[in-house]
Amino acid sequence: MTVADAVRAVDFVLPALEIVDSRIRDRKISIIDTISDNASSGGVVLGSRAVSLREVDLRLMGCTLHSNGELAAKEHTA
């Protein structure tokens, strides 16, 4: 499979935020614990607006996280 093949196979993209969580106390975690803990994934929040992959440059994506109207964090892909 080439990059071009992968691009052709993608209908749309959505923003996503992974919520990391673990049921393992004190983060003393082995690879076996990680697998049984579902890779420490607590959940995923997906955006609501699907966009064609051809309409965006994923290398330039970023996000801001606000809490109670205040900027809490910002990040970018590049």
C-alpha cells in the first residue's frame, strides 16, 4: 500500500481527542497490564463535522482546549 492508496481509501477526517486513563494504580504498568487495560484509553471525543481529506493539510492542524472560558492548552501537529 502506498500513501496515495491510503489517501484514496479515506472518505473523510474528523478531529479527535483521546482521553487517557488507567485502572492500574500508581501507573506501575507493564506491557501485559497495558494490553489488558485497553492501552490506557479512557475514551475518545470526535468532532461533528466531517471534512474531505483533500480539503485539509493535516500537517498544519492544531487545537485549543478551554476550561471555563479560559485557554488551558494548545497544540499543533507540525
